[in-house]
Amino acid sequence: MHGILEAIIEPLGSLFFPAHCGGCGRSVSEHELLCRTCDSGLERIRPPRCDVCSQPYSGTTPAFTCPNCHGDQFSFDCAVAVVRSRGVVREMVHRLKYGREMWLARAMASWMYNGLSDPRLRGWTADALVPVPLHPRKLREREFNQSELLANELSRLCKIPVIAPLARVRDTGTQTRLDRNHRRQNLRDAFVLRKNADVADTNLLLVDDVLTTGSTLDACAAVLMRSGACSVRALTAARG
Ligand SMILES: [Zn+2]
Ligand SMILES: [Zn+2]
């Protein structure tokens, strides 16, 4: 009986989590998410980088705030990003979002799990993970929210619960062609606190796939802080 069950469950298991490298598709051993070549190609973000937005910086000063963050208060304390959005990483983010390869969330969440030991998040405990919500129209098109998927995978690893106190009430469209100030303007009022959501006196970790300018995370953090959160920090898999 045991043998039969195993025979049925095992092939199903490998359907959901194929033992293939998330980057190049090469066969990998069961517990590996990326092959050695793809993994060694990841550009991990290490100091020196901006303390606030994780922008890498070539210099020798360990503590540093980049010109973008200097004097320009974000509503989050800091946004930790784990790897640069280049090469395999950029492709994986794209395949997850637009190619519906949801299994890739597992590899990305494992990077984020490592990101939790960043000095900016150590010694600070999040009460909950908060995914960036999609506008309902976009959610209908895409059928899933990649931030939610990442938050759920990360939660499985770190055991911090996921909550969804935010709603996106404005579809801001694609923002890639807008400059920083226009993005910010465009995002104002895009997010609201859901009815009956209560984030008072909580420490919250916003979760998203990629950090570009930080304006989306900032708009979310602003709503959470206005709603009484103690502190908001952010964690993304990649940094544009
Ligand atoms: Zn590979
Ligand atoms: Zn910065």
C-alpha cells in the first residue's frame, strides 16, 4: 500500500515542483532551485549599498544614503532587495508574472528568506507580511498576484503570517515610462486600507517581486503608517 501511494504521489510532486533549474531548465537535484551556473550568476546586493533603497554603490563607505533617498522621506524605514534584476533574475521575474510559471516563486522566496538576515531586518520582528495588491482588473487578467504568491512562499519558510490589509483602487497602468515624480503622483490614492482591516501598533513587512524606484512600496507604506502601523519595512526579491 505504502509503495503504491508513493508511486502516485511522487510523480504528482515532481509535476508541481519540477527538479529543473528555475533559470535555465537544466536538471537539478530535488532540493536545488537553481543549477550551480545560474546560482553563481546571481548578483547579490551587498554593502556598499544605500541603507534605505538598497541601490548598490561603488565606494568604500559602508553606511550610505543615496542621493535619491537623501532628504526624501519614504514612508518605509528601508527596502531590502536581495539580488540585482539582471540576466536570469530578470527573466525569472518576467516568466513568473507573464508566463504564469508560478513554481518560480519558490526560488525567489528562498532569496527573500536569506534577505531576512540582512542587518536592516535583523533585530526587528515583523508581525505580518503584506503583499502589494493588484488592481482587481489586473488580477482578473493575470489570475494571480505574484506578490501574494511570494509572500505565501516566504511565509512557509519564515512562519510569519501573511495579511492583506491593502486594496488597490486605482489602476495606475504601466509606470515604466514615467519619471520618479510622475510615478509618485500617479500612485497617490492608488491604495487604501480595506474595510475592517486593522494594522494599528503592528510592525509590517511589505513584500514585492522587484523594487524599481520604490514609489509603489512607498504608497503602500504611507497607507499603513497613516492607519496606525508602528513601522513598515520592505523586502523584494530583486532590485531594478
Ligand atoms: Zn540553470
Ligand atoms: Zn537610496
